Amino acid sequence: MSCESPIGFFDSGVGGLAVRDAVLRILPGEDTVYIADSANCPYGPKPAEFVRRRSLELTRRLVGMGCKMVVVACNTATAAAIDALRAEWPRLPVVGMEPAVKPAAARSKSGVVGVLATKGTFCGRLYRDTCSRYASNVRVIASVADEFVEMVERGEVDGPGAERIARAKLEPLLAAGADRIVLGCTHFLHLAPLLGRIAAGRAELVDPSDAVAGQVRRVLAARGLLAERPGTGAGRVMRA
């Protein structure tokens, strides 16, 4: 492993590319490898043990390709597997996702925060712990939106059909007074323009990708693993 080695990313599909892109915006010289586990997408409805096993398999592939870090660019996989990944590869820096409940709760003026995520994320310990630690002073309303994952995988991120499904998930949160809407799945980041139009003037979307990118930079810097060449951000995208 060297500073010129690539950063590895994986997700159940294309959703995590939004996180990879956020990393490249602040670290444009890094090389990346991205695995989309499209054959098993979506992860949200699947048993946690299945997601944990797949996460171990995909991380093993990335490690075998010489990656200096693995970014679990999936909230469901983070919830199910990040502890197992860190136990299996204790020297490998592993960065995961968590719903951005903390900043949403801190910035909420109405005292109501909505969270859009998959069933798998809501069932995970990480989500419960985050809400307990950082959102005890607000009302958090969870909305399972597994349909969004399949929409994004189909490339259906706008248009009448997409808007109808998005409104069905978003309007109840807005009607309940939520002024911050957390995008708790990396696939949902691809729907941000549509969701933003629906929520305009009523709520602000909270996107965790920039915070994750900042954590990637901090961890690599602390370990002396930031790429030293100017580079162009070369990247490979593969489907599992």
C-alpha cells in the first residue's frame, strides 16, 4: 500500500458514485476503483447477514486490487458490515456512511427532521445510535424509500413518474413540519434536484457526501497516504 494506490469504493449499484465524485472534487489527484454490486441491488430489503457477507467479499476484491482505503459508499452496507470490515482488516482505513441526522438536528428551526433511507439503514444500530446521541431534542420522522434505489438504477431521476413517487415519500414529511430532509442513501443523492424542487421553500435537503469526502481526506492525511502527484483522478468502475 502506498500513497499512489487507489481509493476503493463499493455500493449496491451506482448510487455511491455521488460519494466518489465528492471525494474527487476535493482530492482530484486520487485514483479510484468503484464496484457496483448491481446483481444484488438493492441492499435495503435484504437480510443484514447477506449484506455483511457481500461487503466482506467486495472489500476483499478491493484489497486484492491494492486499494489503500475502502469507502463503503452505501448506508445499508455501513450499518450491516462496517464493524466486521474493520475487524477483518484492522490496518486498512475504512470510511462508511451514516444518515446526516446530527447536522440536520443542529440546524432545524422547526424541531422536526425527516429522514429518507432504506429499510436496512433504519434497522441498523448506527442509525439508532446516531438519533439517540444527536437528535434527542428534535422529532425525527423516518420514511422508507427503497423505491428510490430502483428508480436511480433505471436512470429515472426526473419526469412525471419519478416526481409522483418522490412526492409520495416527501410530502408527508413536509406536512409534519420537517424543515430538514436527510438523504440517508447514496442513491438518493442522484434525486436531489427533483427532491429539492419539491421541498423548495419548505425544507432543506441534507447531503452527507461532502462530509464523507472530508473524512476521507482527514484519514488519508493522518496516515500519510494522500496522493503526491498532481494526477487527473483516474477511475475504474466495475459491476459485480
